[in-house]
Amino acid sequence: MKKILSIILLFTLLIACKEEKKAEEKTDETTNEVISPVSAALSENAVIYEANIRQYSPEGTFSAFTKDIPVLKELGVKIIWVMPINPISEIKRKAAGDKFTSEIEDENERKKYLGSYYSVSDYKAVNPEFGNLDDFKNLVKTAHQNGIYVIIDWVPNHTGWDHPWITAHPDFYTQNEKGEIIDPVNPETGESWGWTDTADLNYDNPEMRKEMINDMKYWIDTADIDGFRMDVAHSVPVDFFNTAIAEMNKVKPVFMLAEAEKKELLKGANAFDMHYGWELHHILNDIAKGSRTVKTFDEYMVKIDTVLEADDINMNFLTNHDENSWAGTLKERMPNNKEVFTALIYTMPGMPLIYSGQEYDLSHRLKFFEKDSIPKAKSAYFDLLKKLGALKNENMAVNGGKQAAIYKRLATNDDAKILAFERSKDGKKVVFIANLSAEPVEAVVESSGSFVDYLSDEKVMLKSDEEIDLEPWQYHILIAE
């Protein structure tokens, strides 16, 4: 009898476990999002996030980053740009200053230096520092489940010195008169850029081009990524990118970001979707420290309206991996006014960038060649980014993509200090008013109507003949009722 009861009990448990597993699978099916292919609509209301995997967490792994993807969704992020995921060359690995790790005698000291992400030893492998291929594929899958696309940083201009091509295909590289492979050179001066940990690729070689495209397609096929951020895109021939993008689009539509400010890269059917707003970045830095005024910003907006085509997109940013590590933190460059400039890049035409740690008000320069970590304490700045992300995602009046909302500069009584503009699309309207100076102003803005202040939720009646008191660096985002 005991034996029969035991069998019945075991049978019951097996059925229960099977039903529980079915329930779990059904739950998974209902929570997984199937993300649609990249389209022009993606860029209209997107926020892009630059993920520095090494420094994002104490672990510095794909898995540690993946856990926080739902947090990025809270911030309105639609695209994650992951800094280079490939292994880093050991030969000529960079340490502090111009030193290579091979020049450091102390083994413990030498191990501290992990090298530059942009000295790639294998385009088709994963940096073991971050985890393995399955970990990265899970990152992409998790992002997709949260309605977020993933693009990876690609280094097409050069490789590390222990890349397999160095020995197998030396003709893939630029060589000097002695037949020696050289590091990248500034074409204007003929001098090295100082990227001595890398070897310059030769784009006159058609076979190298084919291999490069095949390696890029590998990541689309293998990990289902959605595109690329191209490092030093201005140094690679435009026709290569046209061919590469056409080939990748045959596999799946891709989103392409150029680390360049070069209009030629944005032209044509198989062109980049977006490039860096480098000039804007420097203008905002200068206004923040008082060396330029709003008039410079206005001149820039007129310029890009004539130089760029309607479907060209600027990536607007206050910081990124280069700026944080080498030029300084937002606390250093914009100690009293980062909020107004943050609001500006979310409301003007283009796509705003958040760099790893910016959401947590990162206040130190992240080490570039060594392990470091960002803070994870939320503050008022996190809440501001969350609020601005919602505005960007939900209000088409601030659309910034290939069919961007209209930008209209509004006249003021002091165009050197007061920036005021209107964005509008399909009956929606947003007005941005800011005092971009360290002095209080009494602003008069050529706009009238009933609005709601987006950040305070207070009703505002705007009249063209009435003054608005603005403290230094104060701003308003007004939503038309």
C-alpha cells in the first residue's frame, strides 16, 4: 500500500511540475515583446544611451548591465549604443600617458591597464572582460523585450596589432615606404594621430572591404543587433559605407550612427541615419562658461538648416566617453547650468544622448584604460531625465528625426541671453524659453497662448507684451493646451 501511495504521490508531483512549467512558459510568451525592424519612425521620438560596459558596474559585465535595461526604459531610451564589445589587443596595449603596458615592469601595476576599447584584436569575438557571446545575446534579447534597439560600436579605421589580419593579410593595412604597417596618420599634417596602439587599415584593398562587411554582418546574423555606431567615420571612404549599409540592409534594416560631422555620410539611400552634433556640443560648452552667447546658437541653427537635408539627424549630447574622460565632467564644464542645456537638447531638433553615469549625475572622470565604476544613486537629475524622456517619447511637437517637428525661433527683447523657440507638428506645440546667462533677465517673448508648464504642471498664460522674470539659467518648457 505504501508503495502504491508513493507512486501516486510522485505522479501527482510530476503533473503539478509540468503544469507549473506550462504556466511559466505562457507567462514568458505574454511578456516578451517582439520588436519591429528599425524604421524611420524610430528616430522621431528616441533617446539614445551610450553603454560603457566596463565602467557601468563594479562587475563590468554584460550581465550586470542587462539587469538595468528596464531602468533605461524608464528614461525613454529607445536605442542602446554599446561601446566596443570585441577583445582588446595585448600588443602595444595602452597604459597611462603614452606608455604601453609592456613598458611596465611591475606585474600588478601592468595588470591594472586594460587597454583601449578601440584597439580591436578580433572583430568576430567578445571581450572576455565583459562575459561571453551568450551574455551579449541575452543583453540584446532583453533590450528587445523592453522595446529597445541595440547598436554596437565598430572600429572600421584601424585594428589592434595582434588582429589576425596583421599576419594573414598585411596588405589589408597601410604601409610606409619600407613596407612596414603604420598607425593612423592625420592626412592634413602627415603626422601620427597618436593612436599608436592601432594599425591603419587600407581601404584601397577590395578584399579587406569584403572581409570587413562580412564581419559586420556576422553580428546581425549571430546576435540580432540593430545597427552600428561607426568610430572615426570621417576617415573611412563614404563609398565603403554606402556598400556596407546596402549589404546589411539585405539581412535586416539597420540604424547607423557616424562619429563624424560630415554631411556626405548622410546622403543617399544607403547612408547613415545620424551623425554627431560636435559643433553644437562645443557651442553649448562655451555658452555655459560665458564665452559665447545665444547668438552663436542661433547662427548654428541657421547653418544646419542650409547645410543638412531635412532627413539628416544630429545626435545632441552634453557628454560621452571621450568628453567625460578627457575634457571633463558636466560638474566641471557646466557646474551651475547642466539642467537647462539638458532640457535644450531634448526639445530642439535631433536625438539626445545619455552617457553611462550621466543619469546618476556622474561627477568624476571615468578612467579610460583602467577599471572604474559609476555611481548608482538617483537624484533630481535622474528625475529630470525621466521627465524629459517621457516628453520626447510622447509629444510629437519635439520629434527630431527624419520627419522632425517644425523649429521656429521666437523673437525676444534680448537675443544674446534669451533663447526662445517653438516646436510644432500635427496640431501639437511646445515652447522653450530659457535665460542662457549668469544674470537675471526680464524676458519678453513674441508668443501668446494658454500653456501648461511641463515640469511644474502649472497653467501659464503667455502674452507677447508681458515680461517673464528669469533667474540665471532658468528655463520653461510650455505645452500648448
